Amino acid sequence: MDIISQLQEQLNEMAMVAVNTFGTLQRDAPPVRLSNNYPDPLNPAAAAANPNPDDPAQPQPGAAAAAPGAPAAQAQAPPAQAQPPALDLAEHPKAMSHALVLAAKKMQFDALVSALPLSSEEDQLKRIKELQAENEVVGSELQKQLEAAELELKQVEALFNEATDHCINLKKPE
């Protein structure tokens, strides 16, 4: 594999790791409240109960007192059911960025770039002309082979048609 292909392959690997990292970080990012004028994305029920969070006259969620004369046990909410442990979202970005850094360190960009031949524009134009001349020679050889193959195909088709005609003529008429 040539140096340019190796550079492209390593760049593609790095891009894939980066896209996966950024996509995962975006997917796992917790919702953020942009303004107090918008409902709380983590608690939409509280936002519906209190449409104006800046109004001190309205009770805040969790600040509701039990009705007078009611037992304290009824005022408390039932305990929440046990939830399965969630992914540690605080550690996940660190792990993804660590993987991105390791992938970047693994790449050998500098070594491959330094291995590229340095040449002037004149040398490059000369090499392009040489490659074009080589391409013309190979192209003419391929064209000759194509013409020979087409001629052979026509001969095979003629022989096949002749053979099928003989087979049809050998059948006894009913």
C-alpha cells in the first residue's frame, strides 16, 4: 500500500473515532434548561404545575405542606421503586476522549508525511507526462486485446449457431 493510501486509511480511522465520540457525547448529554421562561426538561410535571417559576406566591415543587390535621405519613410520597443502575454519564465522556487521544497517538501521520517524496512542480509535471505516456501504451494494448476478444466472440457465436443449426436439422420431422 502506498503512503497516500496509508495516510487516507489512518485519517479515516481517526475521523470514525472522532465522529463516534462526538455522537456519543451529544446523545448522552443531559438536557439543559436554557432559560427560566422554558419548562424544566428534567421535571415537566413541575413546570406544568408552576407555569411562572419566578412567581414567589406559587408553591415550589416539593415544598407543599400536608393538609392541617392530616397524618404526616399521608403527606409523604411513596418510596420510589428501585431503578437499575444508570450508566455513569460523568465518566463516559472521559473514557471516550481517552479513546480519541489514544487513537490519535497510535496514528503515524508524521512518519508517513516525512516519507513522502519532496519534489518541485517541474518534477511533478514531468512525472505526470511519463504516467500519461505509460497510460497511453497500456490503453492501446488493452484496446488491441478487446478487439481480439470481440473477434473471437464473433467466431464462437458463428460456430455455436452452426452447431445449433445442425442439431435442429438432425431432428426427425413429426
